[in-house]
Amino acid sequence: MDWRAKVELFEQIRREYEHGEGTIRGVARRFGVHRRMVREALGSALPARRKRPQRACPKLGPVREFIDAILESDRKAPRKQRHTAHRIYQRLRVESPGCDVSESTVRRYVGRRKREMGWAARETFVPQSYGWGSEAQADWYEAEAELDGERCTLRVFSLRSMASGGAFHRAYRRATQQAFLEAQDIGRL
């Protein structure tokens, strides 16, 4: 069971305990889970993440320095000429014949090292484009003004075009629906 499904199950268990069965044994029987899981769900809304033990890599140990040296030399190389994890594994088989490390182990290690070196993190930008007059952001804010020698708080309508970034502002005494519709109508002109 993946973590998201477990979160949903925990929510169902908590709801059933609060508004349905009312007993740990009854909830466990209804959902077909152990009472220990019901207690865990009642204790926390989110299930604990699975703890993966840190395992030693005895076969990878002797070749770590060799792989790190390749990755360090690739740092200066053009992007297209850098070693892939598969190519590093092939070099290991040729240059270190006594080493019987698997390709998947090399791939995992190379991927982890590249992330640590900052290579795997690419920034992706999605340009936002809007049609002229198709979308806008509308909002109200308050402003202090002096009208007829008297200080008062006005509600200012702000309409900002998503395409150009241009904005239209109009002040009203009150933020009513009529003022909102009127300001939008004027702002479109």
C-alpha cells in the first residue's frame, strides 16, 4: 500500500472511530486491518514514513574512489562528453575485472553523487502567455483619502491585465457588488 492510499485509509479509520463504530476492535474488523494500525491512525493523521535501513555496500566500496574520479573529471568536460552510469559500469568491468558490482548499484551511486554535485537539478521554466483582454486579476484594497476636508477610508478596485501587466484602479466609498460590476465594465474600455 502506497503512502497516499494509507493517508486516505487513516482518514477513513479516524472518521469511522469518531462517528461510527466507536471502538478500536470494531473499526479494525470493519476495515480488515490490525488494531495496532487503528491505534496508529488515531494517534496521528499522517502515517509514519517507512524507515529504510542504511546498508553497507561492500562490493561498491573498493571502486567508489574510481567512480568519484570519473565524475570529477567529467565536471570539466562538455555536457555531451560526460560519462553515463552505464558507461561508468562498462569501464569498471574492463579496468577492474575483480570487482563484481552490479550495474544497478553503480547507477544508484552515480545518480546520488550527481545530485550531490548539483548536476541532476535542472531548472524548468514554463512561459506564461495570455491572450490580450482574456484574463485579468481583480482585487479590492483600502486607501485613506481627504475628501471635502474630511479624512475617510475608501475601497479601491484594482484590475490588472495578465497579458500586459497594466492596471486600472477606481476608488469607491463602499465595496459593493454594484461598484464591482461598474468598475469591471469601465476597466474593460
